[in-house]
Amino acid sequence: MCTSVIVGEKATADGSFLIARSADSSALKAQHFVVHPACDNPEGSMYRTQDHKGATAFEYPLPAHSMRFTTVPNWKTQLHGAVGFNEAGVGLTGTESIFARDDALALDPYNKVSGITEDDIPDVLLPRCRTAREACALLGRIIEEQGAGEGFGVGFADASEIWYLETGTGHQWIAHRTPADKYMATGNQGRLREYEPGREDMMGSPNVIEWAKENGFWNPETDGAFDFAKAYTRNDERDRIYNDPRVWVMQKYFNPSVEQPVDDGRNFEVYLTPEKKITVDDLKAVMRNHYDGSEHDPYQFGLRGDEPWRPISVFRTYEAHVMQVRPWLPKEIGCLVYVAFGMADLSCFLPFYQGLEAVPLHYGMGTDHADRLSVYWKFRKLQTLVMTDYAKLAPIVKNAFRDFEAVTAKRQEAMEAEYVELVKTDAAKAAALLNDFNLRILAEGEALAEKLLDDVFTVRTEDIQAQIFFANRKMKD
């Protein structure tokens, strides 16, 4: 279960392409950051999900040459790669879980035996695709030919375009190029509605309209223009409290003047022009949102698991990220992902540049049992302790990470300016500059998490001691 925002380049403050997504499943689902090196593959080589004990028996030919790419995968299978960039500057985030109509699925079910799922998408597309459009179209063809093993939405970005694809049923899909001056917010729903075959800014399965018409899910005489979401995706009481509030709060954040009922998600605008240009910090804030301070905040006033509105930032978020593409910069620094391990509200968004060549070994460690080495558990332990007294402890952590991110952003700006000049004359020194800087920032972020764990542990120790002091008359021993 996830929440996503896709932003066109003219809707951002600096002209970059932006995508943000939270990935939610289990707090025990440790995430790794992996750099997959470029390699040549023998003729006939196949990618097989079951080689990693993935979700289905999906298979797909490997390219003759696999480009270098990064992913943030599940610890258990090293699949379910979440987000990454390849050496060509193509980035993707996947997936946003969405749900088709039951009556439509009865006729064209998901291929749960050998269909493509979020386990596979980054590892299949990033080694071979050189544009966002190519990656989007290839995923669509795979859905048509082999079927989707589940319902999903996937975002793609490069230096020219940003695309978002959604599945309908097992073999039906459409995709939109996000309008340059607008954004789209989504939370576990089919949101794309308009579709016209042949449009340069749209793609879809060849018979997506005809299939819906033939099977009674769209009647042009009574329904008007074709509506993909209405024809193919679920829209019932489950969406009213689990999904609609998340989309509502994101649209309220970017468009405060918009007034709309929280439970009217199907009628929310798919694309909106933000009232203020969107920044990376805005997307971090959205990924951290939990209806902060309102009556629907499930943390601030005591932990309330029975709160009906599902927030964006939930404890079981195992990572959240912001993807950025800045076409005016060399792709090594122009393409980057900010990753927050664990619950975004109580985590730090660490930058990973496309030009980062390797990460420390403990970024590939971590299981479903806490440990002392993995970067995931360094942040998760802190988050777990803070949740024992959120109102008191969260400000300590949130303020520290906010300050760290602000200082880091200024340091990034300075490093990037130096890189741009240095790469003109010495590419090797520029690469060394970038890698030394990125690794230093990662180490400092980890060190801050460890310090905050000690700080918060000290506070909780004092609190517990005060409650059960059992002092003598002199209040000593």
C-alpha cells in the first residue's frame, strides 16, 4: 500500500521533474540500497523471478548488455526494488498498489502464476530502457502479453518527460505523460481517467476501450466520454476512509483554496496546477503527513490505531523517497533519489546521486530481526522508541532531521557547483568529489540517527525512573 505524487517540470520551483512515493507494508521489512553493475549477458539469458523466490514465476529475456542501475529492494528476495535510476538517467518508482473492479477481474483476472509484479519491474526495465517513454511502453507490452500479477501504478522520469502508468485488469492498462504545469496525487486508487488512442501524451493497451464497451463497463450513449478509472478500477466504501483522505490532504497542501468533500475521491481532479511551485521539501513534507495536529492525527494525542482516516506516513512504511531529475545538470548529479528509511515522519531523507558508484556494505544488510549494523535498523530503532511517547519525543527527532536536511541542501548546492566546473576538465576528479561527498553525507545521517537514539533513550530512562523511583524519606536511595 502506497501514496504517490507526480509533478510536471513547470509545476516545480526549479524546473525539475519530481516524483515522491511512500512504500508501506511492514516495519519488519528491512530495505537495502543496491548498486547493480553493468554487465554483458550470454545469448538466451533470462530474468527469472523464482531465482529470487519472488511473487510469481515471471520470466523475461535479459538484454545483451545490462546498464548499471540502482534499486531499494526487499531484504528477503532482493526484488521489489521500489525506486532507482540507470546510467542513462531513466528513473522509476513502483509500485502504487491499485485495485480493479471485481466484476472486470472476473473476466480478465490478474496472472498470479506468471504475470509481472512490483517484484520485477525495476530489474526488468532499468537495465535496458534509455527513456521514460520507452520504459513505460515496454511495461505496457509486457502487461498485454504476459499479464499483470497484481494491480499497480508506476512512475517514470528522464530529462525530457515524466509518465505514469496504471493497470486496469490483468491485460489492460493506460498511461499519461504528466502535464508540464500540473501534478497528480494518488493513494491506492486508479486515478487516470481520460484516454484517447493516438494522442502523443497517452499510451494504452490496443483494445482498452473496446474491451470495456464489449463487456458492459462503458456505454458511450449513457456514460459519455470514456473514463478508464470508472470502467476498470474499484470505487467503494473502502476508498472513502482508506484512500480518499490521503489524496484530499495532498491536494489541500498544494491547493489550499480548493474545497471538496473528503469522501468524494472519484470526483477529485486528476491533475491540478499547484497554487505555489512545488519543491523537494514540499514532497518530503507530504510523505511525512499524518493529518498533523488535527482530530485525525493518530500519533500526537496518543497512539490511536482505530483512527478511520489512514494517514500517508504510517509506522509500517518501510521507506519513502523523492525522485528528482534536473535536465540542465550532468545526469550524475542531476538525477538523484532522496530515501527515508522506515517511517518518513521520523526519518531523514538521505540523497543518493546517480553518480554514486558504491555504498557501504551495511546498506545491503538487515532482515526482519533488529540488528546493530544495517542502516535500516538504525533508523527503525529510533522510530520505534519515539512512538512510545510521540508527543514528547517526536519534536526532538523531527527538528534535528529538519536542520540536517537544510544544512545538507546547502552543502549539496556547493558540491554540485564545484562538480559542474570540475567535470569540464577532469571527469575522474569530479566523480571522486561526488562520491566522497555522497558517502560523507550518508555517514553523517547515520551518525545523527545513532545520536538521537541515545538522546531519546536518555529521556525515556529519566521518565521511567521518575515513575518508579521508590525513594526513602530523604529522596535519595
